[in-house]
Amino acid sequence: MPKLLLVEDDPNLGLLLQEYLNSKGYKTDLATDGNQGWQQFVDNVYDLCLFDVMLPKKDGFSLAKEVRMSGRDIPIIFLTAKSMKEDTIQGFRIGADDYMTKPFSMEELLLRIQAILRRYHKTNDVPQPTTYQIGSFSFDFAHQTLIRNGSNGEPQAIKLTSKEAALLKLFAENKNQPLSRSFALKLIWGDDSYFNARSMDVYITKLRKYLKEDESVQIVNLHGEGFKLMA
């Protein structure tokens, strides 16, 4: 079942769209502001995003820019009451795949979603991985589990929190490469404030504890730069 992220601050329209898309076979998560939408995006794997432009806390254009900066190749459709040519151009410059002006037909929206997903499936032959090998560990991001065979040969699984899984996924995607501290904070916590930085340090300590069973795996500090997952 394809999974969609819908970010719409109008509660009536949001619930209506969510129910309609769910009924058509699309698992649809609903967020009501830009910050909530960003956190949903970080914590989950989606096939397509639907962003209203005029959102509280973080507008749809800013949200789309952060999605594009994350490195995930995912289609975006803007839903907006704006009809000015400049707004449409800005949306496409950010990397939108489509742009629908309210009010719109739900049937037309469904057809556009189907067409975009077909196009993406054809042009992206290599699916986005959800399982990563980190030394002797197997990390399943979709199920938020870290698995390693124990001394008795039986697999041992550690259940991760959403933040732990999101952070470990970022490390795994950049394995043996420098990872910017600021980028990781903005991607997972939303900003690189002092308090969020301290929070991230706590999560990195937890990940190091989980990974210490394999001495070939380390998360090392890069002074003034960030971190590197060595494996």
C-alpha cells in the first residue's frame, strides 16, 4: 500500500482528503502544520507528499525545501488557494512535481497522484532501502530494529525509538563519510539549537552502547564538523 504524507492546516479538508485517499488504497498520514509535517517525514518512509502552501509554523515551500535537502527522492504535490503565476513558478523551482489550486476535484487529485507514482516507479528502478548492514548488525529502519546474532547464534533484536532509528538511518546512509552535526539536527530535530544538540548527544551515546558489541563499528567525533559512522 503506497504511503502518503498530507500536510494541511484546514482540519475539515485535511480529514476529508485523508479519508478519501485511504478509501482509494493509500495509507495517508495527516499533519496540520509545517513542523509536525517535517517530523512525520523524518520518522517515516513515504511514497509521495501533499503540502498546502499556507501552513502555520513552517510554510509548504520551506517544508519542501527541507525535504529536498534531506536527499530522499520523493514526489511533492502542492495544494494551495494561491493562483498567482509567481507562486506556481516558485513551487516548481523548489522541485514540486505538481501544483493544484483549491478548490479542486478529488478525482483529479487521485489521477495525478497515480500518474506521478507510475512515473517515479518507472524512473527509479532502485527502491529506497529500508534495511542497512552496519558491521555485523542488520538495521531495519521500517521496523525500527537493530539485529545481531548473539553468542549462542540466536539473533538478538534491539527495538529503537523513532529518534534513534532516524539518527541511525542517517548514519547508515553516510557510512564512512563525515556527517554534519548541524545537518543532522535540522533534519531530525528541526533546528540546531543548544538544547537539541544536547538531546542528540544523548541519542548518540545510546547508539554507541547498542553498537559496542561489534568492535569494528564506531561513531567517532569529528572536531568542528560532526560525526562519522565507521564500519
